[in-house]
Amino acid sequence: MSTQNIPAKSITSCDRCKAVVSDGKARGTNWAYGGGLTLRRNALDHAGAAVADDSRMYDLCDPCLHAVAQAIAAAMEPPKRRPL
Ligand SMILES: [Zn+2]
């Protein structure tokens, strides 16, 4: 009888395009920035009180990180007011 230990392997994929960005190495293909996004928010009960953490964390490959960063920058622009 013999025992063989097989070490665990962590595979990270982009949460947007599903491409594998790391197969256990420090940084894989298209993951030079080691990018990701954390969206912080509370979960609310029926009365509107915060009852739990409902934050989300996303791993993003370099092209998707760039796309998401551009979308955030556009969303953070102040609303344009119509001229009077
Ligand atoms: Zn991606």
C-alpha cells in the first residue's frame, strides 16, 4: 500500500470573460495587474436596516479590468444638466 499526496491547485479565472488567468503561478496570462473589483454594500432587511455584508469581489483579467475601469470612470462623471 502506498499513499500519494496530490497538492491542491488554485485556478483563477476572470469573472467577466471566464478566461483562466492563473493556474497556481504568481501571475498568469493577461493578469499582469492582478486585477479585481470589490463592490461593498450591506444587505437590508424589510425595514431597510443593514443586517449583513452583501459585498461582492470579482477577479478580472487585464482587458476586462480596463473595460470595467472605463465603465466606472464614465459612471462617476457628474450628471449633465440640461441648459435652461
Ligand atoms: Zn476577462
